[in-house]
Amino acid sequence: MVEALLQALISGLAVGGAYALVALGFSITFTTTKTLNFSHGEFVSAGAFIGMSALFLVLGKPLSSTTFGDAVPGAGAQLFALVAALGVMGLLGWLLYVLGVRPFAGRPGMAWVMSTLGFGVILQSVGLAIWGPKPVVVPAPVGDTVIRMFGVGVRPQELLTLGVAVVVMIGFDRVMNRTMIGKAMRAVAQNGNVASLMGINTNAMMIGAFVVSSALAGLSGFLLAPIAQASLFMGLTVGLKGFSGAMIGGLSNPRGCVIGGFLLGVLESMVNLWQAQWREVAVFALVILVLAFRPTGLFGRSTVEKV
Amino acid sequence: MKRLAHPAAVVLVAAVLCGLVSLSGNDYYLRIAFMMCVYYLCAAGMNVLVGYAGQKSLGQAGLFAAGAYAVALITSRTELSPWLALVIAAVVSGVCGVLIALPSLRVKGPYLAMVTLAFGIVVEKLVGEWTDVFGGAQGIYGIRPLTWNGQPLSSVQWVILGIVLSAALHLLLRNLLQGRFGRALLSLQADEIASSSVGVRVYRAKVMAFVVAAVTCGIAGALVAQQNQYINSDFITFHLSIFILLLVLFGGAGSMYGPIVGAVLLTATDALLARWPSAQHFLYGFLLLFALYVMPGGVVGLFNKWFLKSRHRGEGAAGSGVPGQIGPGGEGELLVVQGVTKSYGGVKPAQDVSFRLQRGHIHALIGPNGAGKSTMINMLTGVVEPDAGVIRFLGRNIVGQPAHTICCLGMGRTFQNLRLFADLSVLDNVMLGRHSRMSNGFLSSLVAWPTAGKQERATRERALQLLDLVGLGHLAHWPAGSLPYGLQRRVELARALATEPQLLLLDEPAAGLNPQETAELGELLVRIGKCGVSILMVEHHMDLVMSISDHVIVLDYGVKIAEGKPAAVQANPRVVEAYLGVDDEEDMAAVPA
């Protein structure tokens, strides 16, 4: 029993790490542009598939193949795949901002909800046209030998996901709080007009926010692919749970978002022990519960609308 | 009999369509026609939610599923009549609609959109994974179809049923949306705070919109399940939610005809592309991404551009006579404020403030910037809740009451930074003011019961009278946002008067007006006072304050420093100090007491 719980805790933390990365991505665009990427989930899938096709490229297989067979990509190939996933996703984020967000940002009516959703639908249908709907087993960069700790078996990819997530988030936190770029970003988040009067290039900051946020989505897809198989449909639930984590923690507070992401991963993993089909229901019930008592999340600050 | 022209036309069109359908024997085309009707049902309800209430729902597939699976479970496991099952399915999905609307009490905008999206996904997972009940991908067989004379409906009859339901829904929603409720929904889309300040129960209106969308979507789902006699989890996908949303946005949100256009065009496209599912999805993505950019009003919006111009010129407003009495007049205490305190962190806009307002008087609330005047108005009207203290209006403590309740009690207000419903006409803005005074309910509006029409006409007449009072009768049909600033202030005043206030709160009514306009405003306020309305105004124009007010209250940093007759207040040394400041003791002594 204790082993099962511990096992669930560790895999929950690993998946929670991926959720936290997604949640952080939501938080970044929301604070700087007051918009969210409603296709963030598709971006997670896209990250997984771009990483995968980069591996195919190194192994000399056609990009549209759907199986690795016996081929095991080396460390260099994996590193290349990581860089490719981050870079391409960053570019996609920039494209999304230019096509779907900038024309609508700051205007009433939330047309950006539709345009970002549409962008995701396009991404997914392109993916379906290339790879089809079947999930692909992706080899892990750190191998698949199960490590035994305290009597429970842990997959190295889970530890890697957890580690990478923690490192990225600590790094992000430092950048936001200690550097000039972080200060500029926070200034744009507080008041874009004033920030631009102070000579901050708000447009660049907003593009940067989308690039970073999309790259984080790509990273989480890249990390999740070996754990859960790469699938074009994996992203939707990951994206939603990342958003749920962000809502639980408070969208306006990056640290809160990260905590929310981890919390959700563990909760989901625990519910999974008991009844798998109630997993999603439990997660969203928690979100509704949190929103009912603290609409701005556990760590979010409430905003006062001036009348 | 102009009123019956539209329903007659709809019945005629529906009859012609039914005739055409019964001539056709091609099952493929009949199937497409049936799906057009089904999607119209979804889209028409969704239009109430998206186009009128301005709430984005990304989980309509969940409601579609609620209807479809309700009908499936009832008809495959019990002996109930399939028609009754259809009705129950509508109720079940309506209940689910309330369920999604609940979070809208606490969250708005993108949060709410995400919650609805989550709802859709949860339902998708439930019907897919909870196989004991919903059968998952295996699905539920043996759903009994609707029957006519004991026989299951034929393909032609299904389409006729679809057309009849669509026509009926169109007429019902038209009744609902062209009157009191349509206006209320549009107003809360534009500005929730202003909406509640004119007496619209914002939350209830939102729930209503969610339920309407849920019921129509549930009926659509139930029809599909009964027609196929089979349902499985493949029907319920995120793409269905997107498709339903797209029907409205592509056709034209907020227009009565948008959903029709959207349903016909997109269902036809869907059928054409059915062989290439990824091309279908690509097209929907493309439309979502660019449709709103290229045509914000949808297909219908493109055509409206030409029609609307001619409509604006058409009607000249014919207001008649003077408004006469607005409030009850009389004498005595109207409002008592006792020890009201409010603080935002270190800023304290009200500290233990007390004052009394008399019926029939014009009161002024003055003070330097940051004195807490607007906060006081907001606390009186229920927009902001005070930390401590009692506000008694008509002998009743109104602290903690929602804004619309306070409005219904008889307190009207204007805003410092105009909060008009910019896209609505001047007339609609003022008619909205009377929202809380209209007694026609949801059902009587839906079926266009004669009382609803009577209320509507009375409100219209009253609004035109008030517009004449403020001198804007000739601009009644212009969008409020298109008027110059000074005139917009007057529209807001007329809207506040339409709520039939006993106490009118004006937050800087003369801001941005030139001296001539300010003097005219003063005369107007005196005239309004004579109609039985007591006034409390926040104002910086001292000449206006001194010339028309009976009683002046002075705030400084959230503290009441003086009150009394205008002349007495003007001479009060503490007031002078607050406005001009003092350097030291000598200056203080130099001010004549």
C-alpha cells in the first residue's frame, strides 16, 4: 500500500512537472498580454512530434514515419531534438502572436480565444495529415531501465521530467526577479502603456512572452512523449490540466501556477489509484471548488476594477 | 398587423421548405437537410449565449451529449414514449446548462471559457471511459425513434420535424431577444457594472442564456440519437464544440439570421468535405483564425453594412409631452449614512462618514481629488461594499445588497467615466433603464404574450419622453457610442431617470462640459428635482454646486470635514484649507472665519 502510494506520488510529481511547465506558459502570456493561448495543448503535442521528427531526421528515417523500430537515438540526437523542439515551438509562438493575438489583443470580445483555438486546430489537422492519429512510442533520452528506490520502481524519464521542470522554473523565477529583462516584463504586465513610455519595447516583450510560453509547451511535450507515448491528442488534456493548475495557483502568480501544476499532477495520480474514469472529474471538481472560494486562485491577488 | 408579418413569412417559408422536402426522395440530401436543422437548433441557442450575452462556451458538445445520452438511456432501458424522452432530454441538458453557468458567478472571460472547455472534455471522457453506463466506443444500440401514428418517422418526416422545430425556435427566440431580455443580455455583454446599475440581474441573465443554449443543444443531440437509433462516444468530440461555436461566429453572432446562414453554409461544406476529415478540420481552424479578423459580424455582418444605413434614417423619434412626475416627491429623510468606513490597504477613501439626505433636495458632495467621493457613490449603489457602517435607504439597510436590488429600490446613478452601452442605440440605452420596472417575465416574452408587447410599448414611450426631457429625442436611433461626449452624458442621465429613481446619484455630471453646457445642465437638474427626484451629485464645478444645491457635504481624505448650506460651507476655514492648503499657523489665522 505504502509502495503504491509512493509510486503514485513520484509519477504524479513527474507529470505534475509537465503540467507546471504548461501552467507557467499560461501565466507568462496572461500577465504580459492579458491573453491566453487556447491551443496551448496542441502546442504540447506539437512539441512532442517535432522532437520526434528531429530524432527521425538524425536516424535517417523519413519524417513522417510512425515507429522507431529497434533504433535507439544517441545523446547527441536527443539533444538536437530538444533544441529543435524548443526552437520550432518558439517560432510557432511568434507566428501565433502575429496572426492570432496581436490583431485582437486589448480589444473587447475575446476574439483571440477563437483565433488561438483556430491556430491549434490547424496545427492538429496538419499533424494528422502527416502522422495520422496513432500514438508513437518514443525512446527516452535516459533509457528505459527502471530504477529501484525505497522498494518502488521509477522510470528515469519521470525523474528527468521532474528535474528539468524544477530547474527551468527556478531559472525562470530568478530571471523574472533579478534581471532587467524580468523587470521589463513585469512592468509590461503591470501597465503596458506606462512601460512603453519608459522606453520598454512592449511589442518585443509580448512576442517574447509568446515565444517563451510556446517553448515551455514544447518542452513539456518533449518530456512527456517517452512517458506517455507521443499522440496528437495528448496535448488537449495536458493543456487543460496545466490551465487548471494555473487557475488553482492563480494565473497572475507564476510561483502559484507551478505549485498548482504539481498539486494537480499528484492529485490525479492518487485518484487514478482508486478509479481511473473519475480522474478528470476529480481534477475539474477541484478547480471549480477553488474558484468558488478563491476566484483568483490560492496564491493570486484579487484585482479591483475601477468604477 | 405589421406585428404578424414576420411570423406569417416564417410559416410560409417553412411550409414551402416542407413541400420541397416531401418531393425529394434522395436519402443523402434528406440527411444533409436534417443535419442543417439540427445544427440550426444548436446555433440558434448558442447565439443567445455568444452573440447576445457575450459568453464564450467551448463545451457545447457536452450538452449535446447530455441530450443524446439521456434519450438513449431512457428509450433503450425503459418503456417511456420517445416523445416524452425527448422532453426529458431537454430538461436534463438544461440542468447541465445551469451546472456550467454556476462558475460564471465567480469567474469571467477567459477563465469561464476554459471552464466550459473543461466541461466538454470531462463529458467526452466520461462517455468514452465509463463503459458500464455509456457504452464507450461500442455505444448504445436500440434507441427508439420518434413515432407518428405508431410508425417510426420516415426520412422525409424527420426533416419536416426539423424544419418545424427550427421555425418555432426562431420565432420564440425572436420574441425573447427583440424585447426586454435581448436588451438585458446585450447590456451585460457591453458592461456588467452599468448593466446591474440599471437593475439587470446580471447573474440570472447569464444563467438564462446558458440554459437556453443548453436546452437547444440537448434537443439537437437527442434528435440525432433518435434518428440514428444509435449513439457512441465518437459523436462527442471537442471538434463538435468548435463546430457549434463556429456556426454562430461564421454566420454572424448577435444577429437573428446569422445562425441560419451558418448552419446552412457550414453543414453543406461539412458534407462536401466529409471524405477528407483533416481538410474539414483545417478549414474550421482557418475560419476560426481569420473569420473574426476579416468579418467580425460574420457573413450576415457583411450584408448588414448596406442594410443598416438605410434603417438609421428611417424612423424619426416622436416623443410626446412632458415626463411629469418621476419620483414620489414629498419630504423627510431619504437616505441615512452612518459611520461608513472603507479602506484599500493604506488608502482610506471613507473613515467613519455619516450624513443624511432629504427628500426633494439637491445635495452636493464635494472635495479635492482623492477625497473618496466616487467611492462613496459606489458604496451607496452597491458596487463597492463598505468595511463597516450602515446605509439606510427608505428606512432599509442596503449594505451588502447587490447593485440591481438597490436600483430596484429607487436609486439611479451615472458614472464618472461614462458607462453607456456604446453599440446599442440611444433609445435602447434609455429603455434598459426601465428594465427593472417592466413586469413581463421570461415565458410571457418568449411566447409574445400581449402583456409583454404592452410593457414594451409603454417603455418605449417613456424612454422617448425622457429623451425629450434631456433634449435628445432626435438622436434616439443613433448608436450611443457615436454621440459626442457631452451628449453621451445626457443619455446616461436619461437612462438613470428611466429607472424611476427616488434618489439620483450623479458622479461629476458636468465633467468635460463648457460653461454654457454647464449652465444648461444646472437648469435641467433643477427641472428634474421638480419631477420629484432627490439628487446627490459629486461635482467640481463650484459655480454649479453653489447655484443649484440646497445642501453641501465636503469630504477630504475620506473624512467628512464640513456640511451645510452652500454659502456656509464656502466660508468654512477647513474647506478652504482642504482645497487651497495652508503654509503655517499665520495663514490659518488669516482666513476669515
